[in-house]
Amino acid sequence: MKHQTTFQPLARRMAVSGLRQNNERAVLTVVATAPGSSAAQIARTTGLGAQSVSRILADLESVGLVYRGEPQRGQRGQPAIPIYMDPNGAYCVGCEIGWRHMHILIRNLGGEILGEHKRHYAYPDADEILAEVVSLTKLLVGLVSSEKSERILGVGLAMPSGIARNAHLVGAPEPVIQAWGELDLAAEVQKATQQTVFPFNDGNAGCWAELAAYPTPRPNNLAYIQVGTFLGAGLIADGRLWEGPSGNSANLGSMVVCDSQGQQQFAHLTASIYALEKRLASAGVSLPAGNPSNWDWDGMEPIVSEWLEEAGIALAHVIINTAAVMEFGTAIVDGVMPRPIVERLVEKVKERVALSPVLTTDRPSIVIGRLGADAPARGAALKPMFRRLFSRDLADLED
């Protein structure tokens, strides 16, 4: 069966109520993926009529989403006018609230990051994080000129599910855990900033960012796993981010695997930085504070090598089992560690996947991620842009 890809520009047939937006987004997709296309080329690619494309381009130009380049002369007939996406046609804030860090940024439609802030902490304090996200959001949206402020789409907010349930694992005291249980962070940020907030699971946001960063042709089905304090994960199925009914599906870290002693354990507690912390504690070594990219990883040997070995086994089991259900051919593995450590982990996963038995499916290809620890925040900013400007899923089209 042939499926449309996520960034397929071909116009779709649908009810009249969504037809105009569908066609506009088909045109904008061509401009974004094939910059410099002429109106005639856009019409051929989308299957829309020349007059329809002309009207749509005029509308998109009037709201600042596209602009026209210099006419391309030297060919027969009227000179072709190239169409380009205006990088400042839209803006979005992306924010990741992690177990031990936060990352917030604002980017424009062209992918330029206008400003960002990162902070690491021992555990996520609900009150502190709410105040900081609100303050930084106001600061970041202030980087957009006043005449373009209406182009700010809002705030993509990426978080792991179950902070209130599992914050004790990272040492959060009971009052903090209780505060998370009573806090709707997305609603409070929206009320305080007057910006629309788009909540996402952190693994899903990272998965979407990695899909966008993947060179064409992008795989239509893939799995994504990021090794952090716990495991972030996401799935692309038939070209779409599979978020499930609650937006928190693809929690692959909750899959049960066997550890090196043959005991069943969640992958979250076997292949994560949290698992490394437990190994270090057993050896009388404390987990370093701050950004994992700045840790002395050589100084934590041989524990790091032992952890990488077991993490490779656990992640290979997760990938093989998930592939049996989802039928993907590519799995992206990444982490918040320094690049050499991530590369070692990816090699361990490749080795274990190659040794894993398969029955009715082929073994997926294992590739290293491109964005590292930045993926969730970048995806949180990118996904609202896609939904508002490019997606032609019925759920994303307004009446």
C-alpha cells in the first residue's frame, strides 16, 4: 500500500469546508520544500489550477508567509517569478521541561533561533518552573518586533508524562510532588502569557524534530529513542506522529525488558541516566551535577562501559519488539550525553539488534540522531508551526 508522506505537497480531495485551507497548505508546502518554484511549477506539483495557485499565492503574500523573488529571464515566454517562504512569516516558542533540565527557545519559520535559555536542576520544582517559563516566554516573544507580533503562534510545551507520579525517583520532596499533582502547567502558562499553549509529550516532540531534520527521502515509519534521565520516545506511523488518545503514547521506556541478571525491569530503569546513577551509587560514586555533556565520563569508567553494554541490550529489545508491532525500518537513537558516548551507545544497539532473532519482519536500521539534547525543545516549537501552516489532517484544519 502506498501512503502519502508527512511533507507531501499534493492537494487532497475533501469537503468544501476545509478545501481552502487544504489548498493553501499544499501550496505553502511546495514553497517550503522546493524554494524558488514558480507558480506554474507549484500548480503542476499540487495538481491545482493556475488561477487557484495565483489567488492562494496572493493571499499568502498578503499575510507575510511568502515573497516573490526577481523574475528569471532568458527563457521562452513570460519570465518565471520564483516564490520563497518568508522566514519571518511566523514564530513559535518551544519549551522542554525535563526531569533535571529545562530548555526554552523561540524560532522563526525559517528555522532561525532568535533566543534561548537552558538550565539544569536537581529535580523539577513546579513553582519555580512555572515562574521561569512565564518570565522567559515574555522575554523571548519580546524579541519579535511589534509589527510582527501577530505572527507568534504560541508556545509548544514538551514534558514527560507522570511527573507527579515519578518525581520522587529524582529526589523531589513531597511538597514538590504534591504541587505537580495540583498544577496544570500548560493552562497556567497560557493564562499568564496570553499565548496559546500546545502541550506535547517530550519524546513525541523530539521525534518530530528528528523527522524534520532527517534528510530526504524521509522514512514514512520510524521509531525515536532519546536517552536522558529517563527514556524519551516517539513513533512515526504512515508519515504521522503517533500520539495516541492522550498525547503520551509511544512510551517505549515503559516496555519491560530483562536486565543482565535476567530480571524483568522497565527500560526506563535499565537504559537511562537514572540507571547509570544507580550503578554509580552502588560503587560509592555520586552522579555529577549539571549538564551531562560536561561530565568527566572517562573518570566514571568502567561503570560507563558496563552501563552502555546493558543499555544497548535493553534498547535493542525495545526496538525489535516495537518493530514487530509498528513495522518501521528505521530507529533513531540519541542521548543527552557527549557525542562520543552517544556514538558508543548506538554501536552497542546496532550490535545487539544484529544478534536479535526476528520472525516475520526485517531488522530495523539503527541511526544516530542529529539534534541530541535539543530535539524536544526544537520539536515543541516546530510542531505547532506544522499544525497551523502545513498539516492537512482534518483535525488541524479549521472550519
